[in-house]
Amino acid sequence: ALDRARMELLHLGNRARDMFEVVLDIVLRGDLDDLEALAERDEAIDALHGMIVTYLGDVSQEELEPEQTAELMRLMEAANAIENIGDVIETNLVGLGHARLEAGLVVSPATASMLTEVHRVIGRAFDAAIVAVIQRNAGQAELVLKMKKEVKALSEEATTHGAVRLIAEAPNRISAYRIEMDMVADLLRIYYFCRRMARAAKG
């Protein structure tokens, strides 16, 4: 029963990972239709998440060994973390894409490059977190947790970049600063959920 739940969790993780893969490009450059289509993809994640947690709830009513109960709780924690990642994309990041369009902003190449690097690193953590959960791979879980310093350094670089952009002579620089820094914050929030998955995988 838990193996079946783990396979469904893999499907859930892959759906969220697919959303994450395209989110930055759509938020930075997509039009209204692109943003709405991306947000709609979270509906499938919510539905599958509901099925998984309901199934795990049913399994929890059976007689389980202590280790099976612990594994069930780890899978539940991971499912909730993945669902939260989908929500960050659907609500927060897509919302920032709408804000970009409404303000008529064009993100500078330098800022896009900075955001792309943050996105790349968080994507690496996401991949490792999924492997850690599905394969119960402690090494991959540890990799995610050890990325905290790398992610913190990226966050500090992004803050410095934002400060430089804030004093630049550019139209709508205040609005641009707020939106761009919120993008960084939301990407970092996704890393937080990857850490939750990694900790769940380690037990």
C-alpha cells in the first residue's frame, strides 16, 4: 500500500516539477494566456494531492508496524510539501507575472540572468528532494539540506543586485524592484519546501 502511495507521489512530484521548469520564463516573458494556463495546471496537483492524502488516511487505519507508520507520515509530509510548491507557483509567482504585465515592466537581462541562476539551483534541490522521497535516498536528502549555504549566498547576491537596480536610472524602478525581489523570495520559499521533503525522507 505504501509503495503504491510512493508511486503516486512520484507522479505528483513530476507534475509540480514540470510547472516549476517553465514558471520563470512565463513569469518573466509570458502573456496573460500563458500565465492563466500555468495556474490551471495546479488544479491537477491539488486533485492528485487530495487522492494521495485520502488514501494514506485510509491506510493509517490499518494495523501498521511502527516503521510503516513512520513511513506513512513521511509520505504525507512530502505530499503536502509538493502541494505547497504548486500553490506558490499558482498564486505567488503567477501573481507576480500579472503584476509585471499590469506595470508594463520589461525585466533587464542582468536581472533575468540572476533569477535564472536562482531558479536553476532551486530546480536542482527539487530534483534531489523528489529522488530522496521516492527512493528513500538519504544521500540525496542530505544534498538538499547542505545546499542551504549555496542558496543563502544566492539570496544575498540577489539582494545586492536588487539594491544596485533600485538606484539605477530606469523607469518604474520601484515597481520593478518589488516584483523582482518577490520573485526571488518565492523561489526561496520553494527551496524551503524542498528541505521539508528532504527532512521527511531522512526520517
